[in-house]
Amino acid sequence: MAGFGEEFEKIYMRYFNDVFLFLKKLSKDESIAEEITSETFFKAMRSIDAFRGDTDIRVWLCQIAKNCYFSHLKRQQRFVDITDIEFADSIDTIEEQILNRSDAMQIHLLLHNLDEPYKEVFMLRVFGELSFKQIAKIFQKTDNWACVTYHRAKNKILEQMEADNG
């Protein structure tokens, strides 16, 4: 069991800052980010056996972090709308629509029904703010593949929105 502890400590040391920065961006509060980062790694340690390895461990940890953050908000009796989340400075059309309250739910529903890998690539790019190079590394593909996949996902969402809105 000592081997497990050492292995998890390596995971903690390697990804702590990534998870913390993700939560700091999400919560806009350093103390909340610190608290939830600790909770995230505690939950990850308890459920490491459930990690299947089909996604990057950083993505898995950030998903746990996001769930912990939303649980924290529920405990605080607060509601966070997707429009409250700040995005990268270079936002293009679909990302701007996510900021529009009337389109946000429709985009989330379309994104939920999007096939993989489009769904995950789009989420990593828009919500995770990862570069195409980082996304490519997660999928063990080229930067160009990540870029093309993201743009195809964006186009699929836009086409479905146009179809839904007549």
C-alpha cells in the first residue's frame, strides 16, 4: 500500500496546480479554489480505482473538481449560470453565444448529445481553455487533428442550432 501512496503523491504534485488554477478560474475566489482543490484530491484518492484511463488524468481530476465546486455552490444555496464563467479573450461566435443566456441551455443540450470525440474536444477547448496542442496531447493526435475536430464540433452545434431555430 506504500506504493499506492507514493504514486498518488506523484499525481498530487504533478496536477495540483492545474486543478487549483482551473478552480480559481471557475470560482474567481482563491480561498474557495484552495478548499475545493483539497476536496478534489481527497475524492480522487478514494475513487482512483474507478479511473479507467480512457481520458487524461488531468481531465478526470478537473471533472471531479467541477463536480465538487457545483456541490459547494449547492451547499451555499447559490446558482451559477454558465454566463458567469469567464472565457478566453479570443472568443469566437459559438463561445459568444454561450455567454448569451437564451442560447446557453440550447448549446448545452446540443453539446450533451454530440458524439465523441467532438464533445470532449469542444469542452476542453471552450470550458477547459486548453490549446490545440494540449488537446492533441490528451488524445495522442496531432495539433491539426485537434483544431479540425474542434471546428467540426463547433459547426455541428451551429448547424443544429440553425435547424432548431428555423
